[in-house]
Amino acid sequence: MSRSGSKVSGLVISDIQTWVSTAMTHEDTCSEGFNGDSKMKSVVRGKIMNVAHLTNNALDLINSYASLCE
């Protein structure tokens, strides 16, 4: 496949899958920087969980698109 128009090469899809998967890993490590059970840690953790859900949905969409391009 080419990068022109709506077609994307397998290498680009693979890169996107890697980037999104890495983002999911960093979501988990983000809250580790907060000490104890502070209110701020709780607020940040809630936001991280929301982002994790959205990121997981994005990865599912990317994987579905990749399977269509095979």
C-alpha cells in the first residue's frame, strides 16, 4: 500500500500501534510519581483511567483498521 490518499503502509500502521501501546504503558507509570494517598493522586488517577479507556478504544480502532488493510 502507499501513503497517498486513504491508504497507509503496513509500516506506518505498525508504528501507530507501537506508539499507542506505549502511551498505555506510560499511563500506568504516570501516577507512580505521586506519594501516598493524596487527594491529588486520586484526582490524577481518575483522569488517567479515563485517558486509558480512550487510548484502549483508539488502539482497538487502529487494530481493526490494520486488519482491513491486510
